[in-house]
Amino acid sequence: METYQASSDIDVITTPFPVPGLGCVAINAFVLKGKEPLLVDTGPVVHRAEFMATLRSIIDPAELRWLWLTHTDPDHIGSLAQLMSENPRLRVVTARSRIEFLQRSRRRRAQRRLSAQTSTRSNTCSMA
């Protein structure tokens, strides 16, 4: 993961991501500093720990006020849950359809966890 300053108040976090047949593509997230700091995207799911460490080298996640999700593919929402957990007052901006998608996804994950917990008690685990 690499970082660079695009300008004095914009930092870029770049994750090189291998795509078979294409080589590496850059997955970028941006930290816009200012009165109400904004993060654009949260990196890929597979690199969330490294993304959070890199983000912390730029800004304390608790200082962020806004999160703009350009879209909700896994390469852009990798650290979303952790950011929301660490900073519950963070406001998320994205398309309405994407918010509905995220809400449905959260409900499905909660149902799977409940199913796994219930099934574990009987020595089976169904991740329905």
C-alpha cells in the first residue's frame, strides 16, 4: 500500500490490486483534510488491516466527519464496518440504492451469525 500527497490537503492511499490478464490496477482512497475531513472509499476487503494502519498514519479515523462511497463493491468498502465502529458519528454519503444494499447486506450477515450461533449449540453450523 502506498501513499502520496496530491496537494497540501489531499492524501491518496493506493492499493495495487492484481487482475488476471491485466496486471495490477490501482484502487485509490482519498483523505480530504479541512474543517470537516472527508474520506473517499475505504479500500479493498482483503487489505482492511493494512488500509486502517495506513489511514491512521495520515489521520486519526475519529477526526473524519464524512465518508463518501463512490460505490459499494468490495474493493471500495473494505474498512467500512471498522470505521463505523470506531467513529459512530461518521456520516456516509453514497447513492440511495447503495445504502439500501448495505442495509440488506448487514441484515443478512446478522442472520448468518445468529444461524451459526444457534447451530453451533447442536454441534452443526449452517451458514444459510
